[in-house]
Amino acid sequence: MSSFHVIIIGAGLCGLSTAYRLQQANIPFLLLEARDRIGGRILTVRNESGTPIEMGATWLGKKHTAINALLKELKIGITEQYLGQQAIYEPLSTSPPQLVQLPPNNDPSYRIAGTTTALIEALAKPLSPASIHLQQVVQAIESKSDGFLVRTQNAVFTGAAIVSTLPPRLLMQTVACTPAWPEPLQSIANQTHTWMGESIKVGFTYPTPFWRAKDLSGTLFSNVGPVGEMYDHSDDDQGYYALKGFLNGAYHSLTKAERCQLVLQQLRKYYGEQADQYTTYEEGVWRQESYTFTDYDQALLPHQNNGHAIFRQPFFGGRFWMGGAETASEFPGYMDGAVRRGEEIAAALIAAIF
């Protein structure tokens, strides 16, 4: 049995932000991650040619001050999302798609230079490899007078304090707690929407960005679907070209091949046979990620209970903290919320220990 000052559950952006700040303060910690990788809902996939596609969190804005400050500290740049001056718009199934002019964008979206994984790697770089344990599925937490026991499928750890960065509902549904999770935390967490949980992201890589030709666009909006939005996902500096979009979540029960054909059928309406000249098809079906999503008992609205005040108070004598993007007071569910909440918790732990 190993003992640590702080045990952080989940090595996504919030967990790594917490760990990064604790490392700077020389506070010992252990980071437990169920997956065989770090990053959580940040996931960049690369095909054999090296073309990266973000299957998880992707965009940020200038208003997201927490993540922008962290990126600046880590010397990681951002690049504006390319939209072009026009978009393909499909309002009705009974009318053909049309090319529409895009209005000036005073609040553009940005992507992280070098992919979002660059941020994850930069946060993890100063951490000791021994402080990160992968493939550790936390199954139970037991509160003791002097700390906690944390049980995974093959180990037991003790810690003076715990930070959970799992989506609140996932925590309630998959981790047993002794004594029981306090009310009303349990009730509210179970009715908290897991951001991105129903998302299906799809991407195609291509040898050339043919959608930038006259009378075409890589930006598309469709009320018909099955893809509702799609954007140019290229990295011109590296010679990588791709389209990435959001597939209707109702298609989660289909096979990957079936989803690919559905999307291609839609793209052929806009691009003709050029749509079939793709190099690879990638997808991220987050409903199928058991370490992110667990099904709801009832329908929840997007962002429901995200940012709820109950998540920002410690429990079990001030030693258990709720983290994760959904718990942030500002921009909950977004990368900025994850960073913001992780740094808040780290600051509170540093203040308590010193």
C-alpha cells in the first residue's frame, strides 16, 4: 500500500493542470488514470502519413483567459480556425445546398499549435513518470479519520486528500464510496450533463485541400445531416489537409464503416467524387468511452448542472475535491473550464498544506 499527500483521479486536462501546479509547489501527488494514455477528452489521432485530427476537445477563444495564460506560460501558440469567406449551407432536404457568404467574425475560434496533445505533453513533461499510474481504474474510495483509501482493480493507495476530475455522473455511477456520497452532491452529480459525452466527431484526411477551390468551401452547416457542422482541419505549414465535423449522436449504434458511408454520401452532394479520394477516415464516438460517459437515467439538457456551486466546495472534512471541466464556475465543459478548475484546486491544496 502506497501513501501520498494528494491522489488525483483522472489524467485529463484538469487532472494534469492540478498536478502541474502541485509539482511546482513540491507537493507529492499520485495521478491515477484508467486509460492506457493521458489526456482524457483531449485526443489527437494521426494516420500513417502523420496528419493529425482532433477527436476530442479542439477550440478555444480569446475570452478563455485561463487556458490562454497557461499556453503562454508553456510557450505554446494558437492558430485561428480557418473558415474562409463563404460556407456551404443546407437548410432543407427539399432544396439543394447553397453557398452563402460568412459575416465578419469578431470572436474567432483558435486551435492549439501543434495539436491539443502538445498542451497535454507540456503539462506532463515536468512530472515524474512514477507519479502517473495508467490503467488504474478507481473502483472505491473509503474515507478514514486520517485520509482516504483508494482501491483500483489491482492496487490500494492512501492519500491525505483526493481530487476527482472524472465527470460528476461518472464518478457517482462507477466509484463506490464509504461512507456514502453526501447529499445533495450525489443527486446533483447524477443529473449533471457530461460534456461531449454524446458527441461523435468524424474526420477525413486528403492529399489536397480541394474544398478551397472557387465556389466550394470546407465550412459547412446542414440542417439535413447527418453531419451538422464541418470545418477545414488542415495544417498548411506541415502539408496536412483534413475536414472534421460533428455527426449526429443518434448514429452511435452503427458500425464505423456505416458511419463513414453516411458521411461520404453527404459530402458527395457538395464535392462530388472528390469526397471519395480520402486517405483515412477517423472518428471519436464518446458515448462508447466508458471512462468518460455513462448513460443517463433521464434526459439531460446540454450543460445541465455544469458549473453548479456544489462542485466547488470540498467534502469529507475539506479533503475531497470535485474537479473536471463540468465543475468550473466559468466556461464549464470547455478546456478553459478544465484548466481553471484544476488551478483553483491546486491553489487551495497548496494553501492548506502550507
